[in-house]
Amino acid sequence: MNRQLKTRQVCLFAVAFLPVTKFFLLPSVLASECGRDMWIACLLDVLADAAAVISVLILNSLTDKTFFELLEITFGKTIKNLLLFLYFIYFFVSALLPISEQRNYVDHTLYETPPSFITFLPFFIISAYLGLKQLRVLGRAADVMWIFTCTSTVFLFFLSLQSADFFAIFPIGRQSAGKIVSAGMKGYGWFGDAVYLLFMVGRFDRKKNDGKKLFLSFILAEFFVLLFVFMFYCIFTSISWRQIFALTEFSKYATVINNVGRFDYIAILFILFVGVFSLSLPLYFAVTVLCEIFGENKRWIFSLAVNGGVMILSYLLDESLASLKQIVTGYGFWFFFVFGNILPILSVFLKKEKRKIEKSFN
């Protein structure tokens, strides 16, 4: 009953959904801290995520049980529910900034007049609907959405090549190690992708070498982000820190755009379309955690409550995006790092039974 996904779908899940939310505010945050070395800071976050993904894949290769079952076996039901409630807070909080930043991006770049309250309401309706479904719905969405993510991202990269000054990143490492690490810490609130794989442990079919495929898929998703950050500085150089929402500006300086028009908006709209599902992920898993704690029969209540709560807070914080960003990039680092990286790494030590089939990470 737990095998709701195919390994192929988990691979496509990583490629389709994980890069998209990092294309908006993250590059300017990194640029404001360490300039041309921002790609090194991003690389630190990628390596931290890679370590967590490897640990979760090792866990996945050693057991057939789900993360929920492993927590209960190791700590008992009470501690399990406490840890899961903390993860609920993690998912709820981690959804606020990406949703707020993408809503601000849509409001300020795609509309000539101030949009109304209902402009972003369809997102919360879709997210609440997804919250009612089982995990297989994300797999089915990934089967289609990866095409939009890959084609749109590659298309924007191709258009931006002419505008990029690849020598702008030299000299490499000019910023101090402290500034680069500080930038990586401020940017980590957009990472922590291994936690999604952790909550999928025991819920998809696995065969020999599937671990390698999963790892390469997550690395491909992170590579898109790293390449985007690299190209971002090569295009905007010394003013990159001012490009708060650079996705629209990323390819506008291409000669073909000046001659033909902004047909790059097609790719941007595809990315925004996939972003509906990407932004829904923390809300979906927040609902899943509540269902595990309090019962599956209340899923519709939890879905409405979680999405309604985030919707209200996102509108209340409409004029406080800078303050919310400051919290996430400052005080929030250790919270996001512990739950998005440290705990997934430590999950390999959970009590588990040896699998009777061949390990998938060989």
C-alpha cells in the first residue's frame, strides 16, 4: 500500500520541482553577500544537500519501512509525533518566503496595474486540492512537468549566453572565506531538498542501481540552480545584488529579443506554471505530517487549514517581504539547516531491518 511512486517518478520529481523556487530571490541574496563568488556559496549549499541526499539514499537501501515507521520503531509513538510536529512547523515556515516572493514577482513584473486579492488565490485552491490527494499525484505531475522545467530552463540559458561576460567571475575567491560561508548560510533557506526524499523513503519501488539514478537526478536539479546563479552574475556583474527578481531580466538583453519581442515570456510562464506545484510541496508535506499525527480521515480539514493559514500570512506580510527575507536568511539558518540537512543525514542511524532484496545503492 505504501508503494505509491515509481523510481522514475521520484527522479523526475527532483528535476521538475526542486530547481524552480530558487530562480527568484536567491541569486540576489547571494550576490549581496559575496558578489562574484556567489556561485561558490551556492556550491556549498549544493554540497550540503548532496551529503543529506546520499544519507537518505543509504537509509532507503537498507529498509522497506517508511520514515514514519522508522521513527516509531526507534523513538516510540510520542517522540515520533513530537518530531513530526516540528517538521510540520518546518514545512509551514519554509513555504512562506517562496510563496511571498513568487507572488510579489507575479504582481510586479507581469501586471501593469496593481492586481487584486484574487490574483494569486487560484494557487491556494490548487495547493489545497493537491493536499487532499495521495503521494502518487506528485509522481504523475512530475511525469509531465519535468519537460516544462528542462526545456524552459535550457531555453533561457541559451538566450542569455550572448549577454553573459564569463570573465566577470575572475578573480575567483576574491571574497574572504567568511563572507562566502556567510552567503551560503543565508541562502540555505532555499535548499534542504533531501527532506522531501526522506519523506518518500519506503514509498516507491526500487531496483539495483536505482540509488545512483536518484542521486544523479537530484544533482541535475542542483546543477540547474548552480548554473543559473553562475549565469546570473555573468549577466548583471556588479549590479546583480539589485536584481531582486531577475528571471524576467535574465534573457531580455539578447539580440533576438530586441528584434522579435519578449517571446522568452513563454518559457517564464512555463516555469511559473511548474512553480505552482513546487510551491505546493511544503504545504503538501505539512498536511501529510498532520494526517500521520492525527489521522488520515481529517485530511481535508488539515489541507484547508494549512493552505488557509499560509494564504492569510502571505497577504499580511505583503509589505514585509524584506523583513521575512531577513528572518529566513538570518535567524532561520540553523532551524532550516537542522531539519533540512542534519536530521536527514542522521536518519541513516534509525533502527531498521535489513532488506531481503538487493540493496539499491550498490
